[in-house]
Amino acid sequence: MNRTFLLLLSWLPFVVTAQDLTDAAPRNILYDRANAAALTFQTNGWGVGFDHYVKANDAYTFWKFNADMQFYRHEKEVKSYFQDPSARAYYYGKQNSFFVARFGVGQTSEFAEKLRKNGVQINKFWQVGPSVGFIKPVYLEIIYPSSSRPGGYDFVLEKFDPNKHYTDNIRGRASNLVGLNETKIQMGIFLQAGLRFEYSNQELGLRGVEIGATADIYPKRIEIMSQAVLDRYNDHAKNHFIFPAIYTRFFFGSKYNSK
């Protein structure tokens, strides 16, 4: 995974252009701004976002400003179920939910022009910015013998504790809202580079797919999984402070002229 990420990241900035735009005939720019909503699927999570583009100093380059919310998972997360169908599925050993707000700035430049209405325009891009991590504790419904109903059981909401909670006394996950007031913030940065394939057949439409490599970097490990549970694995699994990923991002929006 890390080798694939590094190869793609090193390759992207040096992509050979499909055609030499410096010799192309000048185009009549119909727009200098664009907005797009986006849905991202990456190797360690998924997210949603918004992009804003502003024309730079030539017809083929735009500044890109974006805001994303990304939800991360650990590779050791395995979904578990209790026999009660009304119970929520949970991930045994998961200590915290981790989601990230990214605020990026970068540039996108065209190197393969859309030569016909139903063609594809290809852009390369890069961006960097702060990555604000939110760490929310996971609460579970734990089964205890009832003190008021002989032979019955009570469900108590508790944070996961590897010394007390096992698959035979966990009923399921509590609501995602439980523990929200205990959320902690961890500041980091992110880096991203990729290719955008835009194929809208509308003159001022914006629609396409983006593929690339990204990495969120933090000063310390983010405890998504309980380290006590990870230590039970033979591969010496750890929580991470660098989150590299390959991703695919679907976007749609519109172009416009601000003047």
C-alpha cells in the first residue's frame, strides 16, 4: 500500500503532457470561476467536499480552493454483530471515531484539451493545507444482569475497555451522538496530487472524476483502535500518525464568469 502510494505520488508531478498547449490556438474563455460538490472514496475511508476554482494567469491554469470532510477507518476494523437484530453493528476494539476537516489550496492545469463536446479534458493538480482531526470516543451498549428484574438484563452505555468488554457482553454500538461532547481536536497537514478527468457535455457544466494520492500527517498517533487489542495481532499492528491513501473523487458543478 505504502509503496503504491509513493510511486503514484512521485509519478503525478511529472506526467508527460498529451499535447503541447503552449502552441495551441488561443481560446475564448467563457468563465473564470467554477464550483463543484464532490464525493470521495479512498483506501482508508470516504468523504464529501466542495471545490471553488479561480482562473490564474493563463487560460489553462486555475487556483483550487476546497473544503472536505473525510471519515477514516483503521485497517483492523472488523464489523461484529450481536444476535439481537435491533442492535447496531460495532467494531470490536475500536476506541475512537476519527474524522477530518481539510482546507486546501493548490493549482490545477490543463494538459489534454477537450477537442469535442463529448470529449474528455484532463488536468493535473496539487494542493496542500491544514487537516483538522476530530477524535470522538466510541460508546457501546454493554450487557449487565439486571438488579431490578431477576433473570433480566440491562444495557449500559460505556466507552470501550479491552479489560472489561468482550464480544459476549457487547450488545452493539451506541448512537454516534453519544460522546460528541468529548471530542478532541488534533491539528495536522495534508498533501494531495492527482489527475482530473472532466467530461461534461454542457458548455458551462462541470462533471468528472479525479484520481490521485493523498496523505494526512499528524504530530502523534491517532488512537482509532485500542492498542491493547492491536497488540494481540501477530503483525504488530499500530495506530497511525500518517494516513496515506489512493482515492477516487466524483465531482459535479458549474462554471461561470464573475464579471
